[in-house]
Amino acid sequence: TKKERVGNLVADDEWEGLGMELSELVRIAVIEDLKKKSRDFLGKDEYKVGDISKEVDVRVKQEVANLRGKEEYELGDFVLAMDEMSKSMTEELTGKPYEAGDLSREIDSRVKGAVAEFCGKDEYEVGDLTSEVSKRVQTRVE
């Protein structure tokens, strides 16, 4: 009936209005939470464009300086810190003081060892992997 249709329209309109009001409340809550988190992160009440990027830059540089055991960051510190870390990790892998080429030699040795083990051999020789894979494929095909 016409009365039911009008009633349904009114109810529908009320639900739509409620949805819009809830959406606005959620939006405001998210914005206010972001403002609070930004204030906490930045340590100041007023936000200006670029403040978060600047704060991240300051914090990253301070951590890099800490890695280097320094009070302040200087250009090139990040590269030097990564160099020290990679050499230290390479020394852990090889068990000896770092020399140029150690990481490549260690990886080469480990890969060849794994291939030799896969092939059932004590030492890797060029062509071992191809031969072993071909042999295994052939036995499955037959």
C-alpha cells in the first residue's frame, strides 16, 4: 500500500541519515587520533607540512650516528655503518677476519658443497648438477 511505501521511505531515510552521522563520527575520531599521535611523535602541538618527514630524518640520522658510536650524523655515516655490518656478518660466516672477496668465496663454497651432497659426491665438479638432474628425470620417465 501507499502508506507502507511512504513508511519504508521514511525508515530508509532515517537509516541513511544514521549511517552518514556514524561515518562522520568515525572520520572525526580517526582525524583526532591522528592529530594526537602526530603531536606525540613530533613533540609539539602544531603540525606543519613536512614536519613528519623532518622528524623521521632526524631520528634516522640519530640512529645511524648511534651505530657509528658518534654524537651526530655526518654525510657518509650510513654507508660506513653498512660496510662495517656487512664485514662483521661476513666474518661470522667465514670464521676469520674479513678480506675482499670472502663473501663470494664463502657463498661459492657453500653452494658447491650443497650441490655435491645433492649429487652424492664428496666434491663438486662442473656439470655434476646437470648430470644428476638428467639422471633423476630419466629414472622417473622410464
